[in-house]
Amino acid sequence: MNDLISKFNQKELSGRDARLLQEWQQLDSLCNKRRAESKNPRKPSLSYIIRKKNIIGLPTEYEIWYRVKSIVGVKDTGVPREPIFGYLHKMSIVLPNNYPAADGNPIFTFRTDIWHPNIRYNGSFKGHVCLTIKEMGVLASLKDLVLRVERYLMYQLYHAENTYPYPEDQNVAEWVREEGEPNGWTRFGQDVDSITPAQQKPLTGGKTETSENKKTKKSLKI
């Protein structure tokens, strides 16, 4: 555990501060586990940097580093457009002053390019992650949301159909439907070691259903 975390006593905190400490502990534990499992502890699959703290020293803004294979763009020559893969992705998490209230959801924004239908690729909201989880700031832990985004990166979770809750980036969603899926380019994530056979169930059309999205409608992968 981070030495700075051990300086806080959970019993002495309440409300928002207690939640911030709990989130920090869980995220730190997750990243420590990834570091211990990594062949190169200096480059674990998941790590974090604290970018901002509140007045008593609890994190209110993180930078998450994902070291996984993901699509970061597509080649602009030829049809169909082949994906471009990257292996280091940086995302900021901002916890608003009213977090974890229902109207104080954490803000997830990628600082590096990500080509995913539920992450904005261009424009003034570039990098914005649409998590589509009701009451996510109240019931879902920061750790769970970070892991959910990791599954986005590996295309284990995505929603590319033009139906509710609708893709965050329509251009990427169109590529997924018309070019990515037909050519099997969105299937790369099912081959990683982190997915166990118990979590996989092949679907028609070359897609993979996991234990989480079994609970959703077939057309809704998020």
C-alpha cells in the first residue's frame, strides 16, 4: 500500500473524504496487484498518478495509464480502413466537488487517441468517455469504472448500434459496424490472457459475450 494512504484513519473520516480514501485504497491495491503480476514491474498493465488533492491530501484527480493493445485510429488510405494499434493510453479522472452524489459523476477523459464508439475521437469533447452506468458515482466504485474502461480498450465492451444509449462517436461506431466487425478487427481483445474461458461465450457475427454483458440485451454490448 502507498505509504501516504496509511497516514489516514478511515474511522476519523466521514462523507466525501471517507469515500475518497476508500477509492484511493481500492485503486492503489488494484495497481499493486497488476505490478506484482507484470513481467516488467516498471510497466504494469495498469497504473496511476495523482494529479490533484483536496485540502487534507486526498486525491480528487487521477491520471490512469493503461498498457494494453487498443485501436488508436484508422488508416486513411484504402477501403476498408485498417485499424492502427497502440499500447499505452492515458486517461484523466476528475472527481467533482459534489462527488459521489447522483449529479456529481466522475469525469473520464482520454489524453491520448482512442478509437472506440463510446469514446469521443474528435471535437471539443475529444477523449470523453461515455460509461452509460446509472448512478455510477453513487453505486459504482472508481476501481470498477477503471476496469470497465479497460474492457472498452480491448473491445470487450462497446455499443456501436444507432440505438439508445447511442454511441459517443458516430463516425467510429459506423466504422465498427461496417468495417471493423465484418473484418474481425474488433476481436483482438478476446485473445488476451486476462479473459478466462469461463468469461467467454462466442456469439454469432464474430463477437464475444462476457459474464458482464450477458445481463444486457444482445444489441447492447455496454
